[in-house]
Amino acid sequence: MSAGINLLIESTSDIDLKEIAKKVKSGIRITDEECLKLFQKGELAFVGTLANYIREKLHGDNTYFNRNFHIEPTNVCVFSCKFCSYSRLYAHKEEGWELSIDQMVDIVKTYDNKPITEVHIVGGVHPKMNMAYFIELIQKIKAHRPNLHIKAFTAVELDYMFRKAKLSVEEGLQQLKDAGLQSLPGGGAEIFHPEIREIIAGDKVSGEGWLRIHEVAHELGMHSNATMLYGHMEKYEHRIDHMSKLRSLQDKTKGFNTFIPLKFRNANNDMSHIVESTINEDMRLYAIARIYLDNFPHLKAYWPMLGRQNAQLTLSFGVNDIDGTIDDSTKIYSMAGSEEQSPSMTTEELVNLIKQSKRKPIERDTLYNVINDYSEISVFN
Ligand code: V47
Ligand code: SF4
């Protein structure tokens, strides 16, 4: 494993990059300044070799996926993030959708007898869907299928819910946890730096607010994920600021499972004039995130957004998780222009995608407990 990194250290003439490669080999954390150097000077092959070294040290060839499905209660939203292709303002709610609790429980029932381990529930911020509504939803799902892990609500939805209910973050999260909420997804993080956040998502929870909700969730024993929306108007410095805040919080709580970079897609939104990032830049970002976020156990590529082949490519750039088998209930990316217009992959397809990259497909649950090692299995259910 170290042959590649030794060769890289020997052959790199740039003093800064050589120093970074040596640090990575010794497991020493890189600084923000060094991270900037990687963004400015690190060629794809260079950052890829380092990221792959870290990935294989942490996980070998293990590549995780889970069997999950999504419920999106509504796309009606009180906010108007400029990059969002999916939401409809409350004033135009007839153009959107609003699911009742019974409709959502019926969706859960369609997965009865299927070996699904997780439901991921996120949507727009609807002014009428409040704490009581979501507590009832969670309780009903748990009553129907107690072993289904409920990963639900971005910090944006939670912040709005708690403020409306006049609850502190601690009180609100405790009530949802008591109802059956088990972990938080990573959405709503976008870019924490106010300079960019103000422009692209000015009216929703601040970066500090997002981080505080995740910190409290971790204190209550829940795990969560973190995302970063990249490839729009942010500079390298904003990406580093974002990841630095996540790295500091993770040092404190160790509650994050996974970091998920989300590539900005430009169809049907107010930022359509922005050209999307190149695949080269996408892969470099994954690799640099793997190098910088040394305390995040996992790095996930969300294939409905990247497309299957690009997601497959990320496995050589630090990624060790490609999310799950998701039915076409996920509209957020198809509406934003992803090539995955009906994002659904069977377990067999996911396993084959991982095997084609000469990695080991491992089915996991939300908390990364191993459910099945598929490297030797070729029969699927
Ligand atoms: O917060 C919205 C992003 C996020 C666009 O935790 C866009 O396991 C790109 O967070 N182009 C929601 N991105 C999705 C999300 C997520 C997805 C998968 C897994 C997990 C997890 C979390 O989608 C939003 C926003 O950052 N988004 N519009 C767009 N046009
Ligand atoms: Fe609403 Fe989320 Fe879209 Fe922002 S990204 S407008 S909070 S649905």
C-alpha cells in the first residue's frame, strides 16, 4: 500500500506538496494553509494517491452501501435558496406536493417484507407541518416497523420547527428522539461562510445554527452526516472554512459518520447561469476532503447526484461509501438536472458497480454495522 505514496514523495519536486505527502504518510493532520495549497497546486493524480492511501488505511477495499428509501413530505418551502430547483413557495403551493401522515405511512408499508434498514425523510420547510405532525409521523412509522432506522430532517427543517414550537434545540431534539428519531442527515449545510451563505441561502438557518443543532444531536447520542454544496460561487477558502468548522466540531463530539460533498447542479434554478464543475474538479474535491477531514470515518458519494459512473470513479479518490438503493422518490437532483432522472438501483446493480472497481461491496446499516459482505455473494434478494 505504501509503495504508491513513497514513490509520490520521491518524485514530487514542489516542496509544499512533498511536505504534505510526508504528513499524510505519517498520519499527521494538514493545516488550512496546506489544504489551500492542495486546492491550488495538487494535480488530480497527486491528491488521488494521497486520498487512496488514507482510504485503504482506514477501510481497505471495503465500500459501503445501505438499503434505504426516501420520503419527501413536501416540496413547499418558506425559504428560497437560489440553487434549489425543487421547492415551491407557499404562495404557489398548488404547484407542489404535500403528503399526509397516512400517505407517508403507506409509502413505508410498500417496503414491508423488503430488507430495507433505513428511511431517510427530508423535504421543504412547510409552514403547516410542525413538531406535532412530525412526532406523529415518526411514532406511526416506528409502530409499524420498529427496526427501521429513521434518519430525518435537516438542521434547516429542525431550526424552523423548534422556533415555531418555541422550543430550545435541546428540548426539540429530545422530543423527536423520544418519538423515534435516530439520526440526522447532512443536508442544509451548503456553505457555512456568511459571505456566500447570505447570497445563496440567506433566509435560512446560519452556519453556526446548523453546527449547533448537530452538536446537540451528538450530545444526545445521535449520529449525523455533514454535506457541503460546492461548485457554484464559493472560493477554495470558503470550502476550507466549511470543512474546518466540521473538523473542529468532530474533534469535540465524534458524532459525524460521513462527509458528503454535493455537486451543484444548475438546471431549473436561479443559479442556472453558473457553469457546473468539471469531473476533474469533483474528483479533486473528494480527494482533498478525504485528506483534510482526518477525523471523519467515512466519505460518501451520492450517486443520484453525480451519476453512477462518476460515483464509481470517486472510489479511487477517497470515497468508501456510495449511499444506498434509492427508489425514485428522490426528486431533489432529477429536478436540478442530474443525469439520474429516476434514481433507483437494485442491490445487484450496486454490488456490481462496486465490484467493477475492484472493491469489496459491504452492505451496512445507518451506523456502519456490517449487514452483509457481498464480495463472495452472487445471489440477491
Ligand atoms: O441541503 C439542493 C442540496 C441537499 C441542489 O445525509 C443541491 O445521507 C446540488 O443533504 N444541486 C439535500 N445540490 C440532500 C442531502 C443528502 C443527500 C443524500 C444523503 C444525505 C445524507 C443527505 O441537496 C440540500 C442542498 O445542499 N441541493 N439543490 C442543486 N441544485
Ligand atoms: Fe427550501 Fe431546502 Fe430548497 Fe432551500 S434547499 S428552498 S430550504 S427545500
